[in-house]
Amino acid sequence: MEYSIPVSQLVDVPGADENSKCVINVEVLSHNEKLTNESSDENLVSVDIKAVATIMAYEDKEISLVTDAYSTEFNIETTNDYIRICKLEDVINDTFSAKTNVELPDIKVSKIIDSFAEIITSSAYKEDDKIQITGKANLYVFGVDSESIPFYIERIIEINHERPFTDESIDNLEIYTKIVPSGVNYRIAGNDSLEIKIDFKLLTDVFSCTKHSAVTAASTDSQTPKSKDTSSGLTIYYTQEGENVWDIARKYYTSEDLIKKENNLQSDIIEESGMLLIPMK
């Protein structure tokens, strides 16, 4: 007997709002069934189920990383580390089926009592313009043969499924997938063969991830001031196209903002080679 039980539950997820992308996974921890006779006309089955829901809420947000630091007055020591940043690109909730024939040369099948499947392995990866889902499942079948002798078989079923993913602008994908068997259907094909169809539910999260070097700590030594020429208020620097104003300011122990203000620069990158006035005080 198979029966679908609807579940409705309000869950408070701190920090989540209407703009969040939520990934929800529900797993049954335990279940208990018992037969009740509340009605004289029919028997009822009472089912108690305990389940756990895991909810992850994601939000797209711009963040700023400190990739470099310096002091205009003192020596500074920085500690850098790689920070991994991920963006949720897609949440795939899908269903698919896998079909196979199970040959039983030594068994004359009369009736199937029960059949179910469980996942052994699952993985996902991007290939060309598709996400490939692969895995293996164990198939279990209980039945009786033509002489009413019980039999049990176990087979490994290969899982292959693909989904389109055509956004070629997204690189460095990390894909986390979970495959859940949702049902097994069968047909007795002759006396020694079974046609099996296993239905699966697919839960897949697709992330794009990048690693960035960032400053995680910085300390200055106030006892060792920097040695710089402050005899004049300005010095001349001849730039090359494409130079970064930050790097120039770092070289002269001055402020990026002061250089941009003194030379009326709008961009952080030097657009044309030429002369810059560098404030030194």
C-alpha cells in the first residue's frame, strides 16, 4: 500500500525574507504504524511520523573585500588568506525514472510481494550545456516463485539523467545533488524476467564559486615611521596607461583620494600616459 501524506508547517528562518532563495530538505527520522478498529465497518492504519526539515536561505548581496592595505605613516604587516565566495545560481527540483530488465533464470516468478530501492552513490557535473546526474542504486525485490517458495534478489541499477544548463557565462560551478527513490514499479515479463521502473526525485543546488585573496588582519608599528621625502608638497610622477592609482599612492606613501583630487581623476585606473602631481604631505 502506498499513500501520500500532505504536510504543512510554518518554520521561522532568521534572516530570510521574500528575496531569499530557499533550499529545503525533509527527511523522515522514524515512523510507527498500528492497526486501529475505531469503526466496525473498516480497519484503519494509524501512522506516527517524525521528520526533520533542513532549510538553507540564500541572498544575493554585494560584499567588499580588502585585498591590500598600507599606512602613509608607519610600517604595516598584513595577513592574507583565500576567501571562498559562492552564489546560488539554480535550484533543481525534478523527477525522472530509470528502467531496467532483471533476468531471473533460476526463478519462476509467481508474485512480487514488495520492491524498493536505496541510493548508493550520486554525483553531478557540468558537461557542455548540460548538467549530468549520475549514481547507483540498490534494487531489492521480494516475491514467491511458482512453487510458493519465497525469494529475494538484489541488483545494482545505474542512474543517468541530464538537465539543460545553457548559461555559458557562469564558470567554476559546484553542484550538490541528492537523489531520493520515490517508487518502484514492475511488470512480470514471462516466468523468469522482471521489467523494473524506479522513480526518483532529484534535489540539486548549483553554485558558482570563486576564491579571492583578502587581507584578514593588519598591524602597524608606531615606533618605526616610514622614511619619505616631505621637503616639497608635490612631486611629479610620469604614468603609464593602465596603472592603478592605488599602486602609485602606495609607492609614495600617500593617499589615493589625494592623488585623484589633485589631478581631477575620476577613475581608479590611469586612462592615458602622462604626468601626475603626487601630494607628499
